[in-house]
Amino acid sequence: MKPTQTLIAFLFLSFLLFHNAFSQSESIKWSDSVAQSFIKRFPDPDTMYCCGGTNHFSWQAGYVMFAMEKIWKSTGDSTYFNYIKRYVDQQVDAQGNVPPFKDDALDNFLPGYAILFMYEQTQEEKYKIAAKTIRDGFNDYPRNSNDLFWHGEWSTHQSWIDGVFMGQIFLARYGSIIGDSKYAFDEVVKQMTLIVDKCGQDDGLIMHGWDESKKASWADKTTGLAPAVWSEGLGWYAVLIADVFDYLPKDHQGYPKLKEIHKHLCEGIKANQDPETGMWCQVVDKCGDPGNWNETSGSCMFTYLLQNSIDKGYISEADYGPVVKKAYKGFVKKAVYNEEGFIDLLDCSSIGIVDNYDAYLNSPKEVSPFGAFGSFIIATNVIENSNH
């Protein structure tokens, strides 16, 4: 073979190999790959806690179980069901007691969602008893003067947007399958609308939080508002409003208001997508600013809201389908295999409210916090199993 022919053959073979690798990356089912990798990495779900804490009955595990339920429903793979069951059975004893539950922070209510799932699937009384214990945690839970829940007893007079998800996704499901529905649905609507009344912007986006006392280091001394629209914080609300209509009756008086908030939020998310990468930034409404960066978890959450809403007919596929496709192509690039063979997720943020705009931008670009796995799984799962 002549040198020229050899070069042509080499280039052709290289093209075929590249094309095959690209096709495989395009067709990979990221939801299943990441979920399976996560379970192999954390086979005991009680190892899910962070930030120096020891309480595994909190939002980290609760959100992962939230995601595992969705992928189980899509795939029917018993691996996911068994993982949720193992987690729940390690928290709930035979009499329905939930020893690790503490009603001193909204973050601690989220695992109750997985308990409700197990009750739905098994009808075992112990799960119903356990769920009622968690629901009763709201009875004397501290509130601001306008009835907004505090984020936690340690955050006096502070209402955070992420906390609205933690408590209200549980209550919405509780009202739908257990009972006490008037209280449950009224509370869900109240918390979801009040946080928008206090923290909502004209563009449909919602600030990270509000301090009624205005004493927090981060609180604006006039409004009490947090300094920014934080990606994952807004993402929690996006996931909540994506799912809440699965539970809230259409004839509830608050239904139209929440649909209005939903529409406005979707519009705001669409308008603030990074045109280059398809993702969203750490501070969502200032993506073009120097130092702002694409944040993975929130980007996945926004994508989940949009694709979920397309599938349910709440928003137009013509308007929002291209937004979803571009986002998916952007955030799957953040999933990489590490040296141990597990999938890591890059450029994530799982912070609390910080003091100023620059502090949001300078927050660490975290690798594989638990919340990001939940967000990545629900977003890829809804896209990869959509008929649209």
C-alpha cells in the first residue's frame, strides 16, 4: 500500500472509531449508569450524611430516595426498590417508630417521602404510623409572623427556598395517600405561595431566602432578602412545583395560583439559560457576569421541571423542547469516571445562604455532593424516558 493510501486508510479508521465512540456516548442511558454507580459506591444508604453531621435521616438520603423511586418506576429494576426499602427499614422499627427523626429542621422531613412510598407499595401499617409521626412534626414547628416555616430551629426567623421543598413535597403526598388532606394541601399552597410573595422577582425567579428579623449576616437590612438567586436553591422549588400537581386536587382554591407561579418560573428559567453551554449558572440571573459558572445540580433540576412539564402538557414542546435538549447535552458532560471506576459529578454547589453575591461565585465547585446525584438522576431519567 502506498503512503498516501495508508494515510487515507488510517484517517478513515480513525473516523469510524470516533463516530462509534460518539454514538455510544449519545445513546448511553445516563440515569441508569449514574444510579447503579451510586448504589455500588454507597451500598449502605445510612452512610449518606454530610458536613460533619451524623444524622442520616435528613435531606441527603431523602433526596436520593426520591430519585431512586423515579428511576424504579421507569425501569422496574428491583435494585432501586430494594435500596429504598433498605433505607426505610433502617429508620422505621417494627412498631412504626422513627428514632432518628428530629422535627427541628425542614431538611429532616424529606425522608418521610420514601416512607410514604413504601406504604403505597406494601400497605404495611408500620409505614403509615411512621409517616404520621413525621406529619405531626409540623404541629408545633416554628413559623414567622406570616406563617412561613423557619428553615430550622437554629436559623431563627429565616425561611429558605430549599426548605419549602423539603417539607411540602412530603405533605403533598401525605395528604394524597394518608389523609388529613385539608391541612396538608392548604399548608403546601400556603408555603409555596408565601415564599414567592416574599422572595419572588418580576422575571419569575426566586431569591434564596428571607429573614423576617433582618438580623442574619446575609439579610438585606431593608427587605430581609438573601443576596442572590442561587441555582440549587431555586432548583428545589422547581422540582417541587414540577411534582406538586400530581397530588394537589385541581379544585383546590390555591391550584390556579400555583399554575401561574409555575408558568412564570418556567419562563424565567428559559430566559436565563446560558446560550453557550445550555446550562444555568450558580447565580441564575447573572450568567454573563465575570466569575459566574455553570452549576450542575441546579441545571439538572431546571431541566427536570421543563421536561416533566412538557410531558404533562403544562408547557409547549415547541418552546421548551430545544431548551431541554441543549441543557441535557451540557450537563451530561459533567459526569466523569473517577480512578475507582465510579461516576463523579463535577461543578456542583450544596451551600447554605452566604453573605453576598461574590460569596456565591467564590463557593467551591464541589465534586459529587449527594444532592447532585439526585438531581442528575431525575433529569436524565425524565428525558431518557420521555415520548417527546
